[in-house]
Amino acid sequence: MSPDLTTSLGSLQLGAPTLTASGCAAAGKELAQFGDVSTLGAVVTKSIMMQPRSGRATPRMAETPSGMLNSIGLQGPGIEVFLEKDLAWLHENNVTTIVSIAGNNVEEFGELARILAKVPGVDGLEVNISCPNVESRGQVFACNPVSAAQVIETVRSVWHSDAPVLAKLSPDVTDIVEIAHSVVEAGVDGVSMINTLLGMVIDVDGMKPMLGGRTGGLSGPAIRPVAVRAIYQVHAAIPHLPILGMGGIRTGHDALEFIAAGASAVSIGTVVFGDPSAPWRIATELGQELESRGYNSLSEVIGLAHQN
Amino acid sequence: MSTAKQMKCTIRSLEPVGEYLHLILDAPEMPEVQPGHFAAVAVGGVGGGMLLRRAFSIHKSEPGETLELIFAAHGQGTQWLATQSAGDVIDVIAPLGKPFVLPRQPVACVLVAGGYGAAPMELLAQQLRARGCRVDVVLGAATQEKLFGVLSLKGVSDSLTVTTDDGTSGVRGRVTDVLAELMTRNESKAVYACGPMAMLQAVAAVAQENGAFSQCAVEESMACGIGVCMTCVLPVIGDDGVTRMVRSCVEGPVFRGDRVRWNDVDTIPQDTFGAPSPGGH
């Protein structure tokens, strides 16, 4: 019998263990030509903000060994159009949806949560406190335990919904466990980790940073060991905390590493750019990886690497 | 949005043509293609270090049978592709993007291409001629070896003019040096262009000065080709007069030449929808 791949993030039951990663699948619609989006664990939408946002100047991308840098800068239509077009499409198509939100300040996070708590079709909230593509390092709330907690407390205070609230954490910190503790105390139901790492590529012909935004977020398999380490550390410190793992997952074997480190489910990100059917493929491969090792379910493997 | 297929394609042949390579793939799942559609090819092999697809405009295709692409091996990914050979299998997504829009009336059209930007032009010329359009072609390149499609386009056009920067073939100079006169002589009403951004900008300007409609297939650096990454954006004016940063992979790669803000490519113009307030975002 093939292993049971169903899992959960807090109160949210997931029919499949692979989700899309925020910023790597827009709002799901474009992937529909490659597979049935409703069979994914969930679509985690690209972070939405209150206002429409143009994003940063191009070039926005630089390919790097086993990865890429991006400096998109949270381009998006704003919450109003998102609800009307993107969320409506996801809801109509029975897609489990985790909405990622980003704010310029604490109040905007609160406002977004207040709006989203009232609309149908939101199965979870991912609070993006760690996007590196913002003008001020001070806006990377996840770099500071106090500001990270402020955002989560504000969101929590208006989140009158049973759907779980996840905080998306940055690995660009001295001690990610300290940040995890602070968001747990502020009331999150789980954490998503990791966001991209801040990086830079220099164009030595033009003698300037290659990206329009100068710095960008590094993603892809190049950062995978960083993600596994971060998940392992947080799961060790807070074993009951649900973790949505992401960071360069390319195969079912990679996904199994994340589960063994302590993730309950995984998001597939940058790899989708090269292989848009990857979220489905990786779920199938993960089943095969479990089966070949004699496991009956994904849930029995969560955090298993901590026992040895 | 066209519906694209992700396909495993066996290489039928890979042959040099001038400075470029002509790739013919067995593509049994290939849907119908319109001129201007592109294909996104995975490079580097399974487990390799290059994650992002390379985008090429489609040269030709027989639905359910073959897909043909022209490329220049000028980067790490295309150099890898150049080392593949008949029998090797590559992962391709096609057809992608919005193709050229054809005129409703049988008007005179000029097709302008720089280098291997000529790849989609044969298919386009055939379709325009089938509608009764006069088709004049201008092909430009830095030098003779960088021209593509001269002979095949001669066979499907009413006239063909070649320009090279160094004068090794045809008229010495740029495509725009001959375009205006050609348009006047033939009373051209539509210009179709594919090639480097600077050429497209110049061609779009000449078209506009001569009262013609222009359609330009842009080359923006892409990461996904399917509309999810927001990398390949450029400032384009919409029907409502508002400039937006639009994705060249799904809203393009073909745009009306008079709608692209060519001088502002690689910037976010101040009046763009959602532009940052001074200081940036």
C-alpha cells in the first residue's frame, strides 16, 4: 500500500504534502495548464500588499550556481484586485489557499489580516515578515524578535478565523530559534522557513551590481542545506510547532530531508520556474521515497532525524 | 493565454546555420503554433546547476510532429544545448506567449529582423501571404555570418533587403536605414519586428513616423516563461492609457511598438501603476 501523504499545519488538513512557495507560482492560475491545482497541498500566493505595487526595476534576476537571485520587489495588484480576481479563481476551483501578506508597516499587516479574515476561501495566512527586497533593512521584521512579534500580535488580534497563521522566517539572522520563540509567544500557529538569503552578483563589464535592485534574494538548491539546518534547529527547540519547510527542494528525496528535519509539509519554489509540474512530481517521488524505506505515512517521519 | 505543454522531446537533428544552431525536435504532443510563440527549454540536464529555462522564438512546427528552434550558443545554457546531439531528450514547454496579431485586411506588411530574430518570420510571411498581404522583408545583422533565413525568406516574400553593419552582405548599415523608403514605396501599413531591443525601438519609431502599425517581439530576460516569476517585466501602456510593468512572457513577447516605453525599459517610470514613492520600495 502506498504511504499516507496527508498532513496538517495546525488546524489545516492538507490532502498532499507539497504546496507552492510564495512568489513562485503567482496565484496558482498559470500552473493549471500543467496539473490540477486543487490536488496540491495548497497554493501559497505571492505576497499581497494593501496597494498595487510595480516592483523594482529590471534586471530582476540573475542565475547563480544551483540557484538564482531575484529582486522582484513584491510586484502585485493590491488586495482589492487580488480578492476580486486571484482569490475568487482559487475559491471557484476548490484550491486550498494560504494567502501570503506583506506590509510596509505593522498597521498594514493588521489591515490585510482584518480584510482576509472576513472573506471565504482563505485556508491559512502566511505572514511575510522576511522579504529581503525592500528599501529598508528595518522592514525585514523577521530580523528582529521584537518587531517580528509586533507584526504577529497585530495580525493575531484581528484574525477572527480558525485558519492557521504562519510566520515566514528569514535565515539571515544570528539565531533563528530566538525569532521562532518570539513569534510563537506572539501567537502564530506555525512557521514557514526559509525565505531567501540576501545576496549580490556584480556585472564586471558594467562594473555595477547586476540586479536593478542591487541586492536580491538567493533561492534554489544552493540554499537547501541552510533551510534544513534552520528547520532542524527550530524543531529541536520547539517540537510541537508546525513547520512548513521550503528552500531549494527539487526532488522527493530533498522533501524527505525537510520532513525528517521537522517540517510537516513543504513548499516548492524556485524549482517551479524550471519545472512547473514539480509540485506534483515531488509529491509522487516523496511517496516512493517513504515506501522504499518501509514507512506507512509521512506523519511518522516528521522530525525523525532528531532521534538519531 | 495559450495552453502550453511540458514535453520530453527527442532531438532529431542539431545543425549549424551560419553562426547559429538549428534544432529540430520530435514533438508528438506539440499543439498548434502561431508565429511569435516561443518555447522554453530546460538546460543542463537532470540535477544540473542551471535551474532556469532558456526561451527561444519558435522557428517552425508541425503540430503533433516536430518543433524547430534557432539559437546562438552565447551563454552557459545555450552552450550546453549546443553539445547535445540527435537522440538526446530535452524538456521543452511550448507554445508560450502571445503571437503576432495579423491584419484583417490584405495590407502591405514589412517584416524586420535582426540576426536570429528572423526565426519566426518565415511562418509569419506564409500566413500573411495566405491572407493576401504583400510581404517585404528586411534582415539585418552585424556581419554576413550572423544573418539568418535569407534564402528561405526570399521564397516567401515580395522583396528581401539585407543590411549588415560591416557591409559584408547587402546594404552597409542598419535595418532602419532602408525601412522608411521601403514603406513609402510599398505603402506598408504594418511592420513586424523581432530582434534586439534597440532595433525594435528604432523600427517602432520608423513605423509610427510612417503611419503604420507595429508589432515587436521583445527579448527580455526570463526565469520561468509561464508568468509566475515576474522577472521579465517592462513598462507598457495599456488600452486605458496607464503604464504597467507587464510580463513579456504572458502578455508578450509581442507588443504593439507604440505601447512599449522603450526609453524607460529597465526602469520603473514615475507614472507606472503602483510605482514607488520617491525613495523607492
